[in-house]
Amino acid sequence: MKEAGAFRVVLVTAGSEDEASKIARSLVEERLAACVNIVPGVRSIYRWQGAVEDESEVLLLIKASADSLEDLEKRVRALHSYEVPEILALPIDRGSEAYLAWLGENLGGEGG
């Protein structure tokens, strides 16, 4: 079984639930993610091109392998409508043995 540190939670925001679903399904089908949670109703306030924006977005919580982050980022960029999509990978310090084993089994080339 892989250790918790072999995995990441990747945060990505999208402009709509349809876009979020398209990205999530592709990542899971391609085994770049074992699971993606889609959280609607996120309000984001940020600076873009000199103006402060206030937008409704959808948050994706992507469970992925640390080893596949480069491929995951490339795929998200290819599917995403934003010029600069949010792609932030956070380390996992700890997780239940059963869940970590499941992650390993459901990511491409990771084996449980």
C-alpha cells in the first residue's frame, strides 16, 4: 500500500457545474484521479486584469497521485475554459489505510 504522502488533494475551480463535471469525469476515466468531489455554490472574490471580480464558481476536490500531477495539470488545462485555471496540489499527511489502498487501486499505474 502507498503511504499517504504519495497522494494529493488538488483544488480546481470551474465556472459551471457542466464544466466541472466534464473535467471530473475525464480525470476519473483516464485514471488521473480516483475521485473528484464537485462542490457547487462557491463564491470567489479575486483580482483579475486589474479589477476585483466577484463570481460564482464550482470547486473540484480531486484525489490524485503525487506522481501524476504534471499529467493531471496538463489535462485540466486542456479541458478548462479559464485562461489561468486554479490548480493547487495539497499534500495528504494521513488517511485511513482502507481509503489510501482504494486510492492506489484506482489511479493509473499505482497498484494497491
